[in-house]
Amino acid sequence: PYKTNILISEYTKELLKENYIIKEIDLVRVKGKNKAVKIFQVLDFGIPNKNQQKEFETYYKALQLYRDSKFKEAKNLFEILYNNTKVYLYSLYMERCKYFIENPPKNFDGVWTFTTK
């Protein structure tokens, strides 16, 4: 659903011993489970370059706004990110924000729940 090659859970991330460039993707609850798990994308070895650092800073700010139910502000940042990078993840969050702006959730916890396996 995220159109990426390598996704790992927070548990796998904790076990990594080498330097990887990793970006948090989502906080998810899979079908049949109650506990939410953070998932991450492994992008590369090493450390982020300056462009990646700037992108990640904006992304994490947008992600926090999204999780704080500030969907309009989050959508604006995701749009900027998408327009600069064309990364699918940012368009996915733009669509979620648009949906939640039009259909405000009750008791939003920032977790995306998958309904299929």
C-alpha cells in the first residue's frame, strides 16, 4: 500500500546494527490486532544528505500535524513535499488528510487500521 520496496517494523529497526537511512512511514494496526506498530522504510546505507535531512524535517512536521488532527496544515506540507519529490507516500497522506477534513474523525489516534490482510 505504500509503494516501497523495504518496510520494517519498529522491532526490526531496533535490531539494526549498521547505519541506514530510515524514514518512519506510518503507525498501523493490522487486521486482527489491537496494538499499533510503527513501520519504517529503509532507504539506503549511511546517513541522510542535506536534501534528505530537509525533506525529513518537513515530513516529520507534517506527520506530527496529521497525528495531532491538524489535517489542513498537514495536507499543505504533504503537498509541498509531493510537489518537490513526487514520492507516493506524500500523496497518500494528502488523500488521507483530504478525507479527514471532509469527514472529521472522532477520537483520532493517528493510527491507520488495515481492514484486510
